[in-house]
Amino acid sequence: MNRHLKNWLDGISQTLILYPEQDYCRPQRGDFRKDAAALRSDAAKITGGLRKNVTKHGKVNARLR
């Protein structure tokens, strides 16, 4: 029972960030917006590269026929 209570309290403290660990970095205002913009940019680069390769692959297949 004690172990379960300790685990429950540890989970609650992590959820509420009552006792943050040393490596925890509190997000500043607007950080999530910056992360979303960076992920959107990365996704655009990846899809652009995929589109380019698929188009190139389609042209190679057309020449082989």
C-alpha cells in the first residue's frame, strides 16, 4: 500500500510540477507557438522533398515503359 501511495503522490507532483527536477525547463509564453511553427516548417520541407522524389520517380518509370 505504501508503494502505491508513493507512486500516486509522485505522479501527482509530476503532473502539477510541484517539485520540478533539475533538468525541467519551464516553457515561456509563446514557446508552444514557436514549436508548432518549427514543426510546420519541417513538415513542409519533408513533404516538398517527398513530392519532388515521387515526381522524379514517376518520370523515370514512364521512360522505362
